[in-house]
Amino acid sequence: MKAISITLKHFYTLFGALYLSVLLFTSCSDNDDNKEDEDNGGGTSTPTLSLSPKVTDIVFSATATEDYTYEVTTNQTEWNVEVAPATATWCTVKKSSDGKSFSVKATQNEENVVPEKATITVTAGKAKTISFSATQDKAYSIYIAGYEDDAVSSGHLYTTYWIDGQKTTVGQTIGHESTINRNHILSVSGKDVYTIGIEKKGNLDIACYWKNGEKNILGTGITLSEARAIYAHNTDVFVAGTEYNSDNKSIACYWKNNKKIALGDETNSTWSLDITVSGNDVYILGVEEASSDEMAPPFYWKNGEKIAITGATAGDQAYSILVDKNDVYIIGKSSDEEYSTNACYWKNGEKIVLSDGVDDCAKDIFIDGDDVYISGYINAVACYWKNGEKVMLDEESKMSLGTSICVWNNDVYVAGHDSNSEDASNACFWKNGKKTTLSNLYSFVGCITVQ
């Protein structure tokens, strides 16, 4: 019995020791787990991470004036924020000094391209990752409008515009001879693009314009009408043009928000050629038929009142009008007795001659501060003048025209057209003298603007 008693005693001792070991192991394991959870923040609770305000994809303007700031809430001991890919250097993130928030900023974009998309990622321990994207607008867009033949060379010209080289065709226009001298066939106001052309009604042409591709009819549809220039500002749309009367006489007019205002008195045929608005004043360039085979000197209307260009004579031609600081500029060409034409412009009626060639012409004007830029051609080769100094744009062996000009961020843009090896006109533009072809079809450009 004694031996059995000793054996049981040993059994109980061993059992107790084993039980104690299990308790100690379990306790240590729990402590290790708790320590691991503590290292990941907040004991045994579910890891959390949130941002305020609630995140959505963000967009920066080209000027990068925005500052997106987010407060971070988490039960983890640490959190981190980063931008990917590494090449998206335009986008940066920065933690606040107290470690409770971060901000997302961008550098200014000065290019005509959208930078690479950036992804902002926020992490905190085992909490669910939060990600959102950031993009930035391009600094500017190049808007160009003109006319292009269809692919089968049927002789039909279509009003066409390009935004950063992407073409949109909106509708038919009239023939080459009537359209080649039209400059301001495009106007851009905010994100809205306006162009002019015609609506066909049988054999009748009806003036119209398109806003972002949506057509607006201007003419009555009873007689022929033409749209020659457009100017849009805020919610107002001005279109200079002509509508014929029942005697088939052309009467100059313009439409403001689709309402027609007649300018000519029907004594002689008149045409409105271009339009601009300065403050509350509407200026329209015009021409009048003096006889069956001669035009009177060009002139303009200011709020419907006819004003002579004192330095202009019969045979002079005008294409564009601009008002800057109360000065009125008229752009065109003058003819001599030998029928040679010289590029020129009139400032408040005074003629300033730019060239003395045989086949020269000024077509458009842009004023940047105190600098006056004028586009045109000399001996049928595209060029522009800066404060009277000539800059040639194309080879003398090629025929080309500089029909429109603008300046953006010290870069000079001239739009026009040149001839290829088959002597066909191709729409193009020059940026600081470097040419970009827009179309390989028969085409030409009337207007360019950068904004």
C-alpha cells in the first residue's frame, strides 16, 4: 500500500506541474499576442483608418492654387502617405508637424499637355489602405478654325475646328473664294467653342453658327444670308454678316443673341466683314459697293453709326478690326496705280504701311502689352510683323498665307495655310516659326486663339 501511495503522490505532483506549465504557456502566449497587437496599435480592437473630408479624386488647375488638406484618424501607432508613380513629380504630399493631417499640392503647369496621373496612398499598420488619384489641367489649349474639303474632293468645304490638333467638323460652308478672306470665324468663351457657316436649304445658303457643335440658324431662310465673323463673350454671341433683300441686294447686318440688327440703308449693297466688342460698344468692319465694278473705301460702324477710315481710299481692302485702349485698328492692304498691293493697317484712321512688295497683305492683329503683332504675307509667303519688324515663316518657293495671329506666354502663334507639292492648300500653324500641318486635305485656316 505504501508503494501505491507514493506512486499516486508522484502522479499528483507531476499533474500539478504539468497544469502549471500549461497555464504559464497560455499566459505568455496571450501576452505575446497582446504585445503584437499593441505594436500594431490599439490592443485587440479592429485596425481603423479614415480621412476627413471624405476622399474623392482631386483635380488641380494649371495654376496650382488649390491646397487639399486631410485629417487622419487611426487607432494604429503610425501612418504614412506617399505619391506614385515616382515620375509624377508635379504632385507632392506633406505631413503636418503634429502628425494629424497631410496636404496635397501641385506645381504650376506651363505646358500644353496634361501631366501624368498621380495616386495618393495612405497606410496605417493593418488598417485598410486608402487611395485616390490627382490630375492637373493643361496650361492652355490651341483653338484653330477653318475650312476643309471632304475626303473625295467634291469641292464641298466644311467648317472645321481643331483643339490641340483634334479635328471637329460641324457643317458645310460656301465656296473657296468667299471663305478664304474670312478671319474671325471662331470665338472661344470659357469652355464653349463657337464657329460660323451655313445651313443649306435647297440652293439657298442660310447663315448659322455652332456652339460646341450645336447649330443655331440666323438667317430668315427667305433670301440668301452669310455669316462672316463671330465674337462671343460670357452669354452674348455677336455674328457679323449679310442678308439679301427681295431685290437681291446685299444688306450688312449683325445678330446679337440671334436677333438681327440691320446696318446698311439699302441704297447700295453693303457687307459686314468683321466684328469686335469693347465694353458696351460694338464695332463692325464694313465695305460698300460704289458702282457695279468698284468698291468704296472700307469703313466701320460703331454702335450702328458709320465712321469713315480717313486714310483709306478706293481700292484699299480691310479684313480685321480690333479696339485696344480706345484705339481702333483696321488691318488690310492698299493698292497703287500699278495694282501692286502693300500690307498696311490703319490706327485711328492713319495708314501705316508695312511693306512695299507686289503681292503683300496684312490679315490679322494681336496686341500684347505695348507690342503690336500683325500676320499676313509678302509676295505670297506667310509672315508676321512685330512692331513693324518683319518675320518670315515659310520658304520663298512655297505659297503660304498667315491669316490669324495671337501671342500666349511670349510664344507667337500664326495660323494659315500653305501649298504642298500638288499645289493644294493645307491648313497649318506656326509656333515661334515652327510649322505644324493640321490637314492633308484641301483646307485653310481663318482663325487661331490660345487660352
